[in-house]
Amino acid sequence: MEINTKLEEKFIHIYEEMADAIYRHCYFRLPNSDIAQDITQKTFEKTWQYLVEGKEIKNTKPFLYKIANNLIIDEYRRKKPVSLDDLMEQDTFLEENLNLSSNDHEKTISALEAKDAVKTLNQLGGAYKSIVAMRYIEDLSVKEISEITGERENTVSVKIHRGLNKLKELIDTK
């Protein structure tokens, strides 16, 4: 079967536009960066397969997030034991990517604040953590989050509000 050049271009455009966002989405929901990369790759493999089968994607962003969420759920269902090395890697990954070794004082302070923000966000409950991350880290609209989660826009807005209130409580108790 010969693959249409237009189809390839469409897929490449989708990948270039969304790969980083999907990776971030996975990274904040999985125990380490390697698994997040694997899930991101599988998300785009499934998207490619869907396009090759001749099916049309109406809303790309929600479609990709839905696939990623389903793959994340599948990953947790496997219940693989996590090694100590993996847990340590999870902490060092953020440090490496935020250049904590940089001599630039402002960058170091920003990196430490970002690391602290991620730790605080991880203390939120699952539903709030996911929705707050989608809204403020991945910069998705309430409508997009609604399409991804299958919840009404009003419900999403309420969860964002409650999640932010819980975040404020967590920050105030520090």
C-alpha cells in the first residue's frame, strides 16, 4: 500500500505542532520520562495508524490527548513495580532539564520554584491535578479540556477553580 504524500505531510504537521505538549501531558502523569516518551511515541503511532486507515480527525488536540490518556491508563493497569533508580531519575530529570547547574542566579531560582511548583501540583488529587495541569501547564482551553475528559465545560471550570483553591491551601501550609 502506497502512502499518500498529503497524508504524510498532515501527520508531520500534527507531530511537530503537538509532540511537546503530549509529552508534557504524559510526563506529569507518569513516574518517569522514559515511560512518558514511550507513551508519546505510542500516541503518534496510533494516530498514524488511524490516518492510514482513511479515517478523519476532526479535532486533533482532543483526539491526541484522548489517546494519550487511554495509554496512560493502560500503563497504570499493568502495575509494573518501580525501581529505586526510576524514582531517583524522576527527581533528577527536572533538575537536568531546568539547568540547575547554571551559574545564572535568576535561572536557578526559577528552576527551583518550578521544581517546587511541580511537587506541589503532584500533591493535588488526580482529577484536580490533571485538569489544572491541562489548563495552566499545557495551556488548553476549558472547551478543549472538556472534549478530552468528556465532562461538561461547567464541570471542568468548577474543577479548575477547586483545584486552584486546593493548590493555594497546599502552598499556604508550607
